[in-house]
Amino acid sequence: METTETFETLVRAEFTPKSIYLNTASNGLLPARTVTALHEAALLRAEGRPLTSLYEDVEACRAAYARLAGVPAARVAVGASVAAHTGVIAASLPAGAEVLTAEDDFTSVLNPFHVRGDLKVRAVPLERLAESVRPGTALVAVSAVQSADGRLADLPALREAARAHGARTYVDFSQAAGWLPMDADAYDFTASVAYKWLLGPHGTAFLVLPEDFGGLTPLLAGWVAGEEPWASCYGPVTELARSARRFDLTHALFTCAGLRRSLDLIEELGVAAVHAHDVALADRFRAGLAALGYAPVPAPGSAIVSVPGLGGRQPELSRAGIEVSDRAGNLRAAFHLFNTPTDVDRLLDTLTG
């Protein structure tokens, strides 16, 4: 656990935002060490030097994410997007299988099931997800934290309900990984992008699989999915990787060069410390909103605060140097490790004006 002083020192050394940035739910800021690594990776290509270190970065990212997720690295696949990972899971289901989802969850968690055309996709309010699992439900798919408004899914209840009815579980941690402690081992499949709370560049998303791969077929496998990738460049892959790497997609090498350093920072700070910091700021904002007479969407314990009816003020706030999001008419503020109580107070003051 980092001390407060060490936490603040590390953060100040890595971030110099030119605005009050409260939009990590869209994109996280890049740490200075990540920007340096991206520059160095680009120079390798520009100068024609070997790219060996970039492939080492991929494996370092896999191992770092595995530690955050609480699973062995052999169960982590490195891909490009949550939608692609969802598509592989969707393809594994038999025709007519029921998939239970939360209403208005993020599209990447939902759409691959819908485009199959032969699955029974049932959507219910997030709060009713666990109680809606029933005999015959094949899979429950949900975001751990809702992108639109920051509500947290009751994952323990969902896990127990799925277990009771023999359903499998798929959890998207894209709005959670980096600030909310994860236990990927508690679910059949989990995924996350890396460009939000994990503070990485775009282009990489992780998939955690059970040891037996959960009956999935690596439909998108290419040469990097071979047990010996450099011997798998021509013709069909003769031996897929014996680990979850068989589900890898061609690696975004520059992304991983930077992401490795971002994940290092998250580990140095500790997810528990980041969680305490982020939620304290969100709670400060909620208390300030209440004092102003506003009622945010109830999302206790979340680092995301969504305020109905205020989304239209996003352009005005941006002109004032405060970056938030407008989501379906709601003002969405997302608090992360580089934010401060002063940022919260500035946002409240501007909303008052």
C-alpha cells in the first residue's frame, strides 16, 4: 500500500494535464513514462532497429494484467477490442441459447450476441439481473460498471445465481479495471480494454479464460496464436498455443510498449489506493451536488457520477477548461488518480454559476 505522500509524488511526476480532466470513462490520460515509451518504440521502426523488445512488452502487459485480474498469465489473451472478444464468446453458443444482459449496457458487450440472429437475447434492468437468471439461461453478460452512469453490477449475487442455474458468466471490466479490485477467477470469461482506467493507448483489450478455454474456438487466430509463432507464419497453424495466447490477435506493438509502463504505474500505486482516492473524489462530488439540489444517478461506491439533465452543459464546461461527458442528457464525471479535491470544487463552482 502506497502512502499518501508517495501516491501524490508518483502521480505528480507522471501527469501534467492542461485542463481539469474528468473524463477517464471515455479515455484515460497517458502517464509521462508511457509517452516516452511510445516515442522510443516509434524510433525503433523509424530507424530500422530490431523490434524484439516490443514483443517482450506484449508479454509484460499480459503478465501485469494477469496480476491485476488475479489469474495466471497463461489464462490471459491479448486482443484488440472487447467487441472482438465478445464475438468469439457469442460464436460458441448453440442456436437458440438464451443470453441474459442488462438494459442499455455498452454495445461491445451486447451486439455480437444480437447479430448472431439465432440467439435469445433477453435484457432486464441492471438491478434485476441476478434474480432474472433462470433455468435455460446459457450465459449472463454484463459490464462490472455501467459506462453510461457508473452503476455497479452486483457481481457476487450474479455469480451465485448463475451457478445455481448452470449459466456461464461474462463480465466486462472496461470501466473498472485499474480502480476497482478485480477477481476474474470468479467468472467464466472477463474482458477489458486498456485505454480507460488502465491509462494505456488505444488498441489492446484483454480476455481472461478458464483453464480449459470454456469451449471457445479461436476463430480469429493468426500466426501469433501458434505455440511457436515464428514457425506459424505460413500455411495453417499446426499447433495452437497451449495457453490462452491461442486467442491472441496480431499485437498492437506500439500500444503495448506504452501500456506496459501504464500498468507498471497502476501496480506501483496499488489498486486499493487508487480505489480509495477515486471513490473519495466521487463522493465529494455527490455531496456537493446534493448541496446544490441535484440528484445524481444512484451509484454508491463508483468512481463515475452521472447527473440527469445536466449533459447539455458539457460544451460550457469544456470552454471553462473542465472535461466531462454528455451521455443521454446526463453529465458524466469520472474521477481517477490524477484528479484532486480542487478539481471537484472547481466543477461544482462552475455548475453553480
